[in-house]
Amino acid sequence: MRVTIHQPEHFPYMGLFQKVAAAETFVILDNVNFRKNYFQNRNKIPLKNGEDAWITVPVEKKATSKHIKDVQVSQDPTWKRKLLAKIHQNLPVDVEEIYEGDMLIDINMKSIRWGMDKLKMTQKILFASELGVEGHKSELLANILRAVGATTYISGPSGKDYLEMYFFEGIDVEFFEPKVDNYYSCLYNLTKEKECH
């Protein structure tokens, strides 16, 4: 079985979906620490004026001390309104339901499933936190792969730089090279076509 593993990013770029499309099972790496100023709670879209802007889900102050699955979004009631206004003003899409909920993992999973639905992708989704495996970095990834019965691991290209390959004995590792036109969020890439019609 071909498996890929990735952290649950917010409306990920198209390269993630290309990597998932090369696999049969997509494991959400939700049991690692939240990383500040990364793609776990934000992504980038181009505005109509040509500038780039972040669409950001603000999170609790303690987020970096928690696993991604345990991070709560800000309780400030104004951020959703401002974020949705920015999206509505620049993209022909209504994603209000994506932002319902108090946990970042729920919002991000709705954004990922939104993209997969648009692309008619049917890969099985599993959560690393539900597999009962332990370890750090490469060891954790290899333990996840064995827990789900993977024969092949579809890694991103940067895996060449950090994977400790001895952990993956008995599992084929392929380094997938995405081919993308840009690194903007799927929210932009899967809705911009509408503007052409």
C-alpha cells in the first residue's frame, strides 16, 4: 500500500494534493508540536490588487507547547469575520462553514477535505494520533507506516535532506516532486477558474 504522511496545513498548496494523489492512504500527522509562523494555521493568496496576503487562523497563546490536534483557535470573535471578508473580497468562494469550530485541526481538516472534494480525490484519511505509535522524526514516520501496513512511503522532496533511511527498512521510499504553477493556497487555485467563465 502506498502511503503519504503530512501535517494538517490550512488550505494547503496544490503540491500536497499531488502528493496525496500518488498514494492510496493519507495519514494526517497531528501528533507533533504546532509550529509558529508556518502553514499549520495560515496560507497565502494573491489579492485582486496584485499583492500577496496571508489568510490566517489565529490560535491560542500556548499553541507551540501543544500537539497540532490539541490547538484551539483564538476566542476573539472578530477574526472569523475579518478573515471571511478578505476571502470574499478576493475570491469567488463561500467557505464560511470551514471556519466553524474551536479546534485548529477541525478547521484544517475541513479545508483539506474541501480541496480533495474539488479534485474528486478518494484517498483514505487516517490520523497518526489514533494509531497508538510513538517515536520522533523518522522513527515516528516509519512506525506510522508499519502500523498502517505501508509497502511504499511517498515522501516530499525535502525528505531527502532529513529522513534517516535505516528506520524504513522493508519499506520503499519514493521522493515525490510536485509540479505546481505557484505556491498559493488551494483556496485560490481551485476557485480562480470560476473567474474565467
